[in-house]
Amino acid sequence: MNFYLNAYSKSNFIIDVIVIITFTLFLFVFLLDKRKFIFSKEWDLSFYKRILILTLIYLVLACAVPLILDVSSFIRVRIAWTVLTIAFPILGLVHFLFSKRISFLFLSIFLLCIKFYSEVWEPNFLDVEHIQIRSDKILSPIKIVHISDLQTDDIRDLHLEVREEANRFQPDLILFTGDVMNHASLYPIVTSYLKEFKSNNGFFFVTGDVDHILRYTDFSSKTGSVLWDRKSKVIQIGKNKIGLIGLGLPDYRNKTLIWNLRREIPEDIYSILISHYPDSVLHQPNEKVDLILAGHTHGGQVQVPFFGPILTLSRVPRHIAAGGLNSYENTDIIVSRGLGAEGHVAPRIRFGARPHLILLELLPANPTKETVKNGI
């Protein structure tokens, strides 16, 4: 029951129906003598407190579902989202009809607005971030488009805007840090979409969590990209030489491999490591790279003001996982919040973590490094 359709919509609809029915029955059974207040004009504060307590108990019990059934752990998120944005609004509307308290009508509308914003508005509200990094290893400007976690269920206006912005930037390199699509049926339209990206010196990608569905040789051929897992090379870009290191999905903590790839790049050449997991920054050898580009976290998909992402699935500090340019032990790291969302049973939502396109410029030396944001 979402404001979108995808290959998993039918099965997810069934899950949502089961959640609504079981949640309703759970409340009805354990409200005991308080259940009469659902259909009453009387005010009883203990009734509302019991609703909240029972909801928390239901969600805690729901956390055990992946342990009992062979399903994705993201079903916990789906259950919580369904309770918050479907079951609660229904309960609020029913209570409003009987109690005539307009506050419950407003509450239901508010929760539905959150659902619409998170499922429709923000996932299509692109943030184009311009980042500039200066280094004495750079002789002339280099333009790089960093894309990550396309992880899409379709190709829509957002993706066309991404491609338009990227091509207008006229990049020297396109670097894609993994997670291409959520379902194999999208293969033809996604490869057709990606092949229209333009760059002067190549399109390189490393694999992410969902990329086992790709036919790598065919994918590279159809998109004009180069698979860069476990590879290292010096690339000439105008007056510059850039060392490009790529890590495959399981390699982010392979310190020996990272060292072997790193030592193929001379120390006086600016080095860039591309990896799906930002955690690769935690496993560098002593001779660190200059810059790491990563994705994976989606910026948490949901960020809370003054706290950041609720869930990152990463061990890097929260402010790094949230996205953008940061520094960790003298290495610059840029984490993209990605363009898509977690697939399968997970709700396709974003809140406070807009889809993210990074336009990076490497510039000749200057005492400072700056980040310029130009999201709309």
C-alpha cells in the first residue's frame, strides 16, 4: 500500500494487509475494557497511553519476524512504516468518526502527508552537490561525476535530470560506486539509460550489494563502462595523472589487497579509491589514498534533524555515512547518498536524505578545501 508500483508491489501489498489485520487484532484483544473508547465520545487519557504502549510492544515483537521466517531484515522497517502511515491513519479516521474530535482527523492527514512526502516527493527531489578539492598533486582542473546506488525500480524524470546534469558538467571521469538496480527485469531500460552518460576519459564502476544480477561483460558493453573491481591504474587526464583504485564488494576490509593496489600508484600522483562501502576508509594501509568515493548508506534514507541518519549499515562515523565530503585520518572521503532506495520488502522512502548527485572538481593547490552545495 504505497504511492508507487514496482516488481515487488504484489507481495508487499500482501505483507501490508497482514500487518494491518494483525495489528488491529492485537490492539482489539489487548485493549480489554478500553476498546470501547475507540467508538466513544468520552475522553480517557489512559486509552491513548495504552494504544501507544501496545504499538511499541507489537513493533518489538515484529523484530522477531526475520528470526522466525527466512525473510529480509528490512521487513521490520516495512512493518513499522505500515503501522505508522497506514494502520494509524485508519485508526485515527475511525476514532474521529465516532468521537468527533477533529484532532484525530488532522493526525491521520498529517501521517498520510508524511507518507506521500517520503514515498513520492523527496525520492524525486534531486540534490546536486558541487564539491571542490584542491591538491598540489593536481596541475589542471579535473571534473568527476560520482554516482552511487542508482538502485532503481524504474527510470523516471529524476534519472533523466541526473543524466542531464551530469552531461552538462562535461566530466573527465564518471565513477559509479555500485548498486545498479533492484530487479533483473529492469536490465534493458537501465543499460539503455546508462549508455547515454558522456565522459572524456571513461566510465568506471565497482560492484555493490545488489549487482550479482548483472552480467558484467554484457553490462560493460551495453553501458560503455569498465568494471573496476580489484584494479589499479594510472590514468592520464590532460596534464594530470590520476591513480584510480577499485575495490569489489567483499574487498573493502581486505587491507592486504588495498595495500597491493595502492603501491601500484606512485606517491606523487593523486590517488582515488572507489568502493561501494565507505568502511574501506577504516582499513587503509599506512600509505593512504588521497580520496575515497563510496556509497551504500543512502544517507540512511531517513535522517533526523540534529542527529543524522537513524540507520547506516556502516561502521564509519554517522556524519560520514550521512553523505558529502568529510575527512578521516588525513584522507578525504565523499559518500554519496545515492539515487535510489533499498529494494525487496523495504519501503522506498527518503526523509531528510534527498537523492544525491555529486559533481566533483579536483583543482590545483590552495591552502583550503571547500564544499559548495547547489541543491535545489
